[in-house]
Amino acid sequence: MAPLSAALLALAFGLATACCFGTGDFLAQRLTRRHGWFAAVFAVQIAAALVLGAAALVARDARSSWAALGEAWVPILVLGVVNTLGLVGLYLAFERGKLSLVSPIAGSMGAFAIAFTWVAGAAPATVLAPGLFAVVIGIIVASVVVDPGDLLEGSAGIHGARGVGWALVSAAAFGWVFVRIGQSGEAVGPAWTVWWLRLVAIAGLGVLALVTRWPLREPSAALVRGDRWRLLAVAILDSGGMLTFAYASSRADLGEVLAILVVLASCFPIVTVALAQLRLRESLRWWQWCGVVAVSLGIAWISFWAQAD
């Protein structure tokens, strides 16, 4: 059997990442509604750090990772701060804006990542551009569950504007993180890199709670008592998605097709919408089906030309 091309590997890793993130976001909705965005994201980061720590110890010797960290701690710290900004922006967007409005904006991180890769001089092959464009547009269209007529309401527009702003912050932050995380993964190892990102997030959120005097201990304890299994599932899915992406982006043979990896990973809003339809019996609107078709055609285009290459 012939080995898969780099583009097809990027497609597989990207879709696996999207499935993890989309399912995790669907399960995290209940945590956010019950316990608030701050307690939810803080508890998820702690649980994910525990999961990732175990995975990192199995994946790579801790002493070699600590030695490599001596040269890479500054990039990882910056990466962790930007990643934390993306997390805060995402949860604030979900809290302050309509989920159906801000989710497709957050999912546009693939477009930001493409822009960053182009600026860095790593543009994808021209023949793949139509497929990438179809996937990005399809993600946005398929993720919108609000009727366009509702956007004409004054209160919805004002409320949605706040959420959209935070969603754009999240999309830009995660787009940059996903472009840069591969370099840290090469130096320290994918599992340790993602673990350090979680550690930076925990420290940053803890400092934010102290400065703002945000009540954190009681909501977090209530979350662990009442939803520990859902919390564990979200942490595993979140860790799995980040590990899959970090591993793929750190592979030298996927460096030229990083845009494919990031764009397909940003398909996660479609997974969330599909789960909502299956579990919550929410039906898809006609434009959402158009978006799903666009994503499917885009993936088929990328697969065909990647195999031809």
C-alpha cells in the first residue's frame, strides 16, 4: 500500500481535531450554563493538565523535555498567553453573545491561520485554494443557526456585536496558536507543549481571579461535585484535539500543508451543530445544509488533488 501524501495526512489529522473540539464544545455547554464560563474554563484546564501530564510522561522522557524547555520557554510562554486569550475570548463570546452568531466567527480561525501562513511565506498550493475557500465559507454558513431576519432586531444586534468582538479575538488568537504550535512541539514534544499551554492558562486565570476578586473556589467545587464525568470527558476531548493537532503540525512532512490542517480543524462548529441535531433534535436550516455541502465538496477537492499530487 502506497504511503499517504502529506495533504491527505493533514486532512485526516484536521478532521480528527475538529471531531474532538466539536464534541468537547457540545458537552461543555452544560458546564458553562450551570457553573459560569470562568469556573468552567478553569476546571477544564486543570483536568486537561492532569490528563496531558500523564500522556506526556508516557510519550517522552521528562528530563529531556525539561532540558529542551531551557531554550524554548519564551516561545511557549508567549504561545500560552495567546492561547489563554483565545480561551477567554471564546467563553466570553458564548456568554455575552448568541451562540448561533458567535460560533461561526470563532470557527473562522482557519481563515486567520491561512493569513498568518501566507504572511510567513508558506502559502498552500494554488490548486488547493478553491477547496480551502469552500471549507471556510461552508463552516461559517453551516454554523449559523439563527434566522437572518432575526439580525434585524435592535436588541439582538447590539447583544450580538459584543459577542462577535470576543469571537474574533478568539479566532485570531487560536489561528496564531495553531500556526506556531508545531515549532514548540518539535523542540519539547507535542504532549509537553500542550501541557505547558494548560499550565500557563491555569496560572493566568488564577491571577485574573485574584485581581478581579472573581469567586472561583465555590463554583469550581460545585462543578466537580455535580458534573465530574462531563468535566473529564471535556478535558479528554480538548486534550485529544490539541494533541492531535500539535503532533501533526510538528511533523516535518506536513509543514507545507499546514493551511489544510488548520482549516479542517476549524470544522468543529459543524460537529457541534450535528450533535445538537441528533441529541437535542434541532433541525438544520436550508442554508446550513448548503454549508455542509460546501465543506464536503471542499474536502473532496482537497482529497482529490492531494492524492493526485
